[in-house]
Amino acid sequence: MSDTIEKLKCLIIGSGPAGYTAAIYAARANMKPVLYQGTQPGGQLTTTNEVENFPGYPDGITGPEMMMELQKQAERFETDVRHGWITKVDFSGDVHKVWVNDTKEIHCDTVIISTGASAKYLGLESEQKYLKLGGGVSACAVCDGFFYRNQEVVIVGAGDSACEEAHYLSKLCKKVTMLVRRDEFRASKIMAARVQNTENIEILYNTETDEVLGDGQVVTGVRVFNNKTNEKHEIPATGFFVAIGHKPNTDIFKDYLDLDETGYIINVPGTAKTNVEGVFVSGDAADHVYRQAVTAAGTGCMAALDAERYLAAKDSTFEVSTSTYN
């Protein structure tokens, strides 16, 4: 083994709520965790303007501020937070090997994967503009729907998730216009029927987004076109929701870990364990159902506790810390 190879007790890949929570628990358990922030330090929450549904913030907090506080808390317990991202792994042997930025090699006793999932967007320049401004574009109705109470919004998508989010928005918003690219839903019949039977949801079939309209700061409407007739028209709206799916950031693990058909890591039910001993998963890399900051944080805790127990069972000199549980 080369002297240049770093040896770690615990490596955490990813820096969202799951990664930082895992770091806090792992550090308090004397696992000396090293956390690599990845290509998007702070994760998806750094693109969220207001967070009002995470416990402990009665007045709400911005996503970037929340992630900075989580990082400070992890560092308080001496987590080694580093810039850079993991570009390759080898989980084929007893030693878990990872490479940082294709160069630095690290050997780890335990690995906690908290790489999350990225929302899919349409890719329109106007969409990305108002997404970055925090001015009315969102990929999470549960997260942001509250800000559009009694307003008119547009949502894009035709699957079960899109129907679920449209129905959720219908309880808050004056009107929800749903854009469906084909002449039918991809969703199950029961989910499609739910939105079709909701009075304040208007469904436009064979309809796609041409441009998200705004005043330079916030969304004011959406220009759409019928893909059968090419006819265009504008829809007044203050919010534009995209519900066309998420892509888990798990490609580098596919040769070693069990993934579902979409790419989410399959964990042992009720645990953070994967099919490889000593490798654990937390957050949206494994969660295609809830995808909330608070649930991600909870699984980060689970991953650290499972990793701690794994180390204790493997090495009799490593003791489980009672401080971990309080």
C-alpha cells in the first residue's frame, strides 16, 4: 500500500442534511469522519429560498443559511469538511477504496453515501433564470407550495408524482394548470382520476412549455404551445412547478451496490445498510418517496449509528459511544 493513500475510519460522501447529520453523529461517536462536499456543497437546499418546514426554525430560514449552520455544527465536533468530490469507488474487497477528483486515493473502514438526487428540469433558459433567482420556479410542491396560497400556478408533468403534487397545490392555490405533453397521463388511473375530478385543476393535454415569463425578478406567467397545432398562448401564474422526476446521484456506485430501476440505492429495510458491508446510504440517494430535508437528516442519523455498530462489531477496541444517543 502506498504511503500516499489516506486511511479513514469513516468517509461521508455528500453535504446535504443527510451528510451533515451523519457527520454530527459520527463525530460524536469518535469515528473521526471526513466529509467531501461534492459538486453542489450543501445539496439541493442551497437552491431553496425559504425553508419553513424544518423543525427548530420558528421564523423559517433560507436554504443556504441552514446548510451553513449544519456545516458549522458538524465542524464543531471536529468533522473534517473538505472541498472536492468522489469520482470513482471500488467496493469489491474488504477495504473500501475511493478516489477524489480522479487523483487522491482513500481507503475507508466505513462509507456513508449521502449524494442525494437532482430534480429534472426542462432546461429552458427562462426556467433556470427564475430558479436561480428564487422567483417562482420550483421542483417541490410540498416544500414551496405554501408560498403560493390563493394564487394561480402551473405544474408540468404527467406521472404519479406530478398528480400528487398538483393535488397538493390545489388545496392551497386558487387555480392549478397542469401541462401534460401527451394526450394521456403516465400516472396510474386512480391518480389521474384524482386530478381530473378536482375542480380547480385545469389539465391541458398535448401541451408543452415555450417560456417562463416574468418581470426580471419573479414569475408572472407561462407561455405554452400545443404540440399538435403549434398554437401558443400565455397562462397568468406566479409559480411554475416542474414534476418530471428526479435522478439519484448514484452512477459511480452502480457496479457495486444494488440499485432500483431508476438508480436509487436499495437499503436493507429499516436500516441504512446496503448490500456491501461497511457501506451505508442516507438521504435522497435512497429515498424516492419523501425527499424532504427532515427525512434526509433522520436517515443520516441512522447511517452513522449503523456505521458505528459495524465498527464496534468488527473491532473490539472500538466502543460504541453512549453520547451518540443524546
